[in-house]
Amino acid sequence: MSRKNPLYELNPFKDRTPVQRRHAAQYLLITLISFAFSVGGTRLFLEVMGYPRLGGGQLHIAHVLWGGLFLFIASLLPLILINRWGLRLSALLAGFGIGLFIDEVGKFITQTNDYFYPAAAPIVYVIFLLTVLVFAQIRNNRKSSVRAEMYGVLEDFEEVLDQDLSAEEFRDLHGKLEQVISSEKSPELVDLAKHLKTYLEMNRNKVVPEDPGLYDRLLGWIRRFEKNYLHRIRLRKILIIGMLAWGIWALVSPIGFLLVSRDATQLQVFLDQLISNRLVRNESGLNWFEARVLLEGSVGIFALVSAGLMITKAEIQGIWVGIADLLVTLTIVNPLVFYFDQFSSMIGAFFHFVLFILLIRYKQRFLTHDLK
């Protein structure tokens, strides 16, 4: 029979449910960017430098060790420092660390420590994609409650203590405290919010001019660029050209394979190349290659359909077909492409991500009203 926790009996009102950090999406975005840069930069550096060995004799200092070091430092920073810049630095080092670590996954999953094992590239891509999905979930589903708002207020009060509070931050913080006070759901939190509001107003004269950091400046530049240059007609043209380019490119491999398969000699040479590169090892591997060709051709056709719908002014249907097409491409087709084409597929995957984001932004900016 379980025994009740005496500490809980002393405080039956305690709440230990998790609360998301106010700037969690920003930290995760920094991790994603540094992750992608770490993997891409490492592969490019090793390819250019001819895969050098760091060490001598029996020693070989693999870059997975540097990844582990970065991850260790990234885990220590939020335990030691409470400053926001410490969390940003932790997010940056975590991205570099996981990139250097996961880049050597081929050695971890093979008995021969095969760095070039074909399945390594799709594994790296899938892990990155899962992190993107976590980012999207965190960015769009921040639950609001009085308790969560107070956590955010206390987190943002760092700017007051550092005497780095701008006028915009003052208004935002003041508004959140007013929201907590007006809720009247928790007398204790309301009382705390009133005292914090009084302290905040006492420091009104210490408000400093706006001095955005690198992340805020970059975000502001993107928003200004979007507003000034990506108006509806121009963005629609970019999307049409992008979907046409992706559709045509996606059909190159299936058409090439279809032409090769018509000649038995050319087909045998092509299959020998796949076998010699260890991309096809058995009949199952050949089936996966055929699935890649079939799926790539299918998404290519739907990409052309999406572009055609947007050209014929059926943009709502065209945007939805494009979003679905790229979603299948990013989650199903690209892992197969990474397996057979390895890290040379990174440029294509980046193009898919950008095109997918532009489709989402077009829907949010110009079609939200039409869909209601």
C-alpha cells in the first residue's frame, strides 16, 4: 500500500506541471540553425581537406569528441547561469555539439565503424526533421495561464534587473502584469503581480533606448523584407516558379531510370554502380530504390499540379496541394533520397524547407481571410 508524501500533505496546493519558457522557440531555432551548419560544415570541410586525421600513432581524435564537449558545456551553462545570453549560448553550443556527434552515427551503428554507411545520412536528416517538428509544436502551442504568464514575467524581469529594459519591453511587461492582476484567479499571484508592477513603475525612468540583439535584428530584417518585397503577386510568382522547378527536377530521376531500364545493358551497368557503392545490397535494397523513384516522380507530378492551379487562379487549391506535396517530400521522400544520394541532397532539402515555409506564409498572410 502506497504511503502519502508528508511534504504534499503540508502543501496540497503545489503545482509541478511543466511550463514552457517564453523564448523557448527562439532557443530551439538557434539550435536548429547551428545543428544544420555543424553537419553541413563538417562534411564540406572533411571533403575539401581529404578527411584528415587529428592525432598520431594509435590516437585519432574524432570530431564526435568535440561534439560531446560542446554538449557538456551546453548542459552546464543553464545549470550555472540564469542570464538569457547564457541560454542562447547553450542553444548554440547544443546545436554544434549534436551536429558533430550525430555526423558520426555511421560508426555507431555498424560493426566495421563505417563512417560512410549509406543509412547514416537519412538518420541525420530524420533527427533534424524531428527537431523541426518539436520547434513547430513549441512555437504554435504555448499554453496561456496565470501561472504561465507569471513565469514569463519573472523570466523577462531580467531586463529590469540588468537595467536594459526598453520602452517596448516595459509596455509588454506592464501589460502582462495587468493581465495577471485583472484575472483575479489566484490571490497570491495577483498580490505578487501588484508588487512587481509597483517596482516596475518605480524603474520607469531607467528605460533605455531599444538595442535589439542579433536575433531580433535578423527577425526584424526578415519582416521588413517580407513586407516591402514579398507582396502577394510577387510571392505568388516565386511560388509558381519554385513549384515548377521542383516538379521538373523531381521527374528527372524517374525519367532517367525509365529510359535506362529500356536497355538491358545500360540497366545492368546502372545496377552495378548501385551495388559497387553499397547502395543496393539485395533485392530489398532494389525495392527501396524503386520506391524512391516512384515517390519522387509522384511528388514531382503533384508539384506541377500545384503550380498549374496557382497559374489558373485556383490559388487556394494550389497552395494546399503544394503544402501537402512538400510535406510528403520532407517526411517520406527525402529520407530515401538521402540514402541513395547522401549529403549531396542537403541543398535540395534546404530548397524544400524554404519553399514549404513560403507556402505557409502565403496562406497565413493572404488566404486566411478567404478560408473563413
